[in-house]
Amino acid sequence: MKGSVRFENVTKKFGDVVALKPLSLDITPGTLVTLLGPSGCGKTTTLRLIAGLESASDGRILIGGEDVTHLSATYRKVSMVFQSYALFPHMTVMENVGYGLSVKGMSKAEVRDRAEAGLETVGLKGFGARLPSELSGGQQQRVAVARAIVLEPEVLLLDEPLSNLDAKLRRHVREEIRQIQQRLGLTAVYVTHDQEEAMAVSDRIIVMKNAEIAQEGTPFDLYDRPASAFIADFIGDANLIDVEITQSGEPTEIALLNRRLTLPLSSKATGLAKLVVRPHHIRLDRDAAADRLPAEITYAAWLGNSVQYTLTTPVGSIFAIGAPQPLPFRQGDTVHLGFGLEDVRLVPA
């Protein structure tokens, strides 16, 4: 199917170093899928294998149903947006966008028309005569996107495309990239180590760790139903508390310190586990209660859109986020914390 990407037990080795363990995945046409993970996890290697910039050591790669495993990058129907933008500084914006079309031997008139249409698509109509040095970082990134999409690729690849931009501009440009991808119905594979960025743009996220897939799913699935402590901690902030499952099934009973809690969720086995509590699900109160833990506030900060606390508790350090209001608690205060049992999750210890 046009625009689909399929890996069948693909591996990549650099000498004795295994950069990618046997990997199988399917990317649906017209979706934006993000490869997310820490440095060295294999995400960029996977992207370069799709692009044809690296060759697979084993397995098969299919794009649009065609086996491209041994096909060079030149003959694959993909375009790549690089982290560094890779614009030619001596060429105008128009020349940069049309460069790939010129290399393909198109007429000057057709190159001009398609380059102008590409610039209009990314909101840079009228910028064609400028040099890259005369543009902001966000505008340069959009030129790089325009250069990629005018080639009409089946798959658009984006390698850490926003890493050179400041935080506010990153948010703006990622929205633009997502809108362009959806408007054109492009299949896109996006690489980042920024989990917030991944959640903001993706139809599906593939989280990688140690050269293999740790978990994949929609942003909501990964956040609300993490399969491991690594995923819970990597996708959004999480407090991981040691507990013991004393009764499996649904509901599940756990032991937390000297307390017995019944959780409205399902578990398959008894034994040690980690309780996942998101910071915004934690409630702080002055008063003690049977279902609350004593805590001392060791750090408190008002950040405008939230209040953040670090607390010392009998189960370890806890991070909590409260509503944006003048600090109700301050460093050194003794409080008691609780959380809704319906809001927590369990992952293997």
C-alpha cells in the first residue's frame, strides 16, 4: 500500500556492535509515527534504514509494499528533514527548495512552480529570493520541510527537526509540521528524544530502549497504560512506589507500608510491583488520615501555570504538581498526601 513502511526482523550491526536488534514494525499510510527514546536506543538508526542511508544487516524493509532492502537512498520514495536543516547557504530559498527537482532533470519552469507551491504550503510565500541567513531558525526549518515535500515522497522522515529551536518556537513549528502532514495526508516518521514533543504530534509512538521496542501505542495508551517502570517514567513524570500485590485479579489488593489498598484494576500475579502515581494526581492536606502518607516539603516552587513540590515520605522522594495558586505550602512544612485509587497504575517491579 502506498506510503506504508514495514520492517520484518530487521537488524543492524556495526562490526560487533548491535545498533538494532531484530525489529518488526508496520506504519500505516497517512499517519505520523514517532520513534522516541534516549540517546543510543536505535531510533536514528531505524530512521536511516528507512531512508537508505544505512543498509540492513538482516531482515527486509518494505516501502509501499515494495522490497527496498537493497535499494539505495536515491531510488527510495522518501524525503528527509535533517536536524541541521542542511540548507545551501549560497543559494536562495527558492533554489534550496527546488534543488532536488533540478537534480531530477525537471524544466526550470516546473521547478519554479513546484518550489513556489511548496513555500506556500509551509507559509513562506514571497520568501523565495532570500538567503537562508536572512531567515529565523523556524523559517529555515520550514524551508527544509518544503524542500522535502516538493519531491512528493511516499514517506517523509524527520530527524530531531526541532532540536535547534528555543522552547516557544519548537511548540509553534511542531504544530505547523503536524498540520502540513495531516493536510497533505503524508506518511511521516519522526525521531525525537523529547516525550512532550512526541505526544503533541503523533498518531502513534514507538518507544525504544537498548536497540529494541520497549512499547508502542497511541500517546494516551503509553501514558495511561505503561507496560513497565521505564515507560511510566519516560512518558510524562511519574512517582514509582514499591508495593506488594497481595491479591491478584480484579480488583487488585496491594500492601503499601502497613496499609492495604484495593485498586479498581486487574493484575495477573502476586508479588513485588511498582505503583505508578502521576504528580498531578497527588493531593496534599494539613490533616492526617488513614489513607494519607506523612510528608515533609523539601522544595516548593510557583511556576505560573502550576505549583510544584518535592516531598520526603516513608516511601521515598515524591514529586507533586498542584493548581496554579499562591503557594499554600512552603519548604519545611509537614503535610499528608493522598491520591485517588482509580488514578494509579501497576507495573512490574
